[in-house]
Amino acid sequence: MKEIHFPFLEHTGAKLKDFTPGKANVELYIEPYHLQHKGFVHGGVISTLMDNTGWYAAVSNLDDGFTAVTMEIKINYLKPALGKYLLASASVKRQGKTTAFVTIELFDEKDVLVAYATGTYAVIADAQ
């Protein structure tokens, strides 16, 4: 599988840990700029991490010449995220010619589930 350069995700400090057909894992070592005013990881950081992990899972199944864009994502924040490390893990549940449905789980460094999401990604021709 080819490596994908993703400038925005790299800007957040997150890194693709691995991806195989239908699955992806993205990790983030938490920095002070990821935190909100009470010291928890900001919800926007969590949503970005989960959305991009779902995207990686969706594109992992696509042929060359195709990519995906987010149509919809729903995130359930289960508990505040703390610590030094987060791992997002995504799995494609159904992939068709025009859409992919993905679930994403976010774990803290103690392997506690802190957020759960479902995402729908539209399959489109790659503009590049």
C-alpha cells in the first residue's frame, strides 16, 4: 500500500502508525497545544484524529485513482482524554463503489476507550 502524505494531520502532530486493507491506526503524543482550558485534550483535536483515522481506513481499500472525503461523522465523547498518548483505531464495516462506512475508536495510554465514532466517506476520483 502506498504511503499518503497528509499535511493537516502531520501539522497536528499525529502520525499514521499502520494501515492494512480496511483498517488504520493513528497515534498522537499529546502536547500542551492539544489541551483545552481545563487540561483535557480539546474535542477538536479528538474529532480531527478520529476523522482522519477513518479516512485512512476508507482509502486503504481503494484502487489507484480514487480517494475519499468525509460525508458525515458522529463522535461520542465517552470521557475526558488525559495523559501523554492517544491511539485512534478505525475499521471499515461496509465499502461500496461510492461510499465507505467506518467505525473509529479512540483509546488513551491506559487502553481506556475515550471516544467512539462512525463515519461515512464518499469515494471520488482522485484529482491528482
